Amino acid sequence: MITYELMLLLRLMPKPEVKQVLRRATDHIFEKGGFIRKLENLGTRDMPYKTSVHGVVYKQASYFLCEFNLPPDHIRYVQDELGRDIDIIRRRVYKKMEPEKFDCTLHEEITPPPYRKDVQELVAEARKHDKPKFKYNTGLDYYPFQK
């Protein structure tokens, strides 16, 4: 199954009510055969702009991030169910991308730039595009282009 992230913005409520809303949201995932990997509280913050949902204007919200696994064909159902909940201001589901892996050693990081292989390749590439220089052994007694 694919890993998804669910960003939830909940209206400001006491802790027991927030717990019930999160329980309802996660139950929708469990009903469709998914499972929760992580649930993270990001705190209460001002929203970047006023949002009107279910006939009420909100300026602050409680932010929650839920990481879960679910078959792709059930995502739409979960989004629809969360959209009907009046305590949820906004919900967004994103596919979680694996971080790009790269090899890096401490020795490469500590080496001064002129001695790094990639910097030397860049310098060599730049030198290919240098203009040809005037050769003074042309038989002329002077430089014809005025220095």
C-alpha cells in the first residue's frame, strides 16, 4: 500500500472534543482497510488567511498531521467523509515521497574547493571556452590592436 499524509485543520475546541474528531477521522481510514503510521500535533496557530467553511469564518485552527497507508482507490472515500465533518476546517491528502538518497563523505566536504573533483571539472569546462590569446611571435614589431 502507498503511504499518504493527511493534513487536518480543526476548529478550536477543548481537548476531549479534539480527541473525538481525530478518532472519527482515523476510523474512516480503518474502515477502508488502512492503518495509521503516525499522528502528530503541530499546535494551534493563526491561519494564513480567513477561511469560511460550513457557514462559519475561521482565523485560527489546530493543525494535525497524520501519516497512514491505504489502497489508492479508497482515498476519495476518506476525503468525502472528512469533508462532511463540521469540526474539520480543511483537509488535504498528499502522497508521501521517499527522500532522495545520495552518497556523501566527510572527506569530500572538508576538502578545499580547488581540490574537489567536481570543481576541477567545472574549471576545465570553462577553460575550453577561453578566447585564443595573441601570439607575439607573428613577425610584427608591434601589437596591432592597441592594448
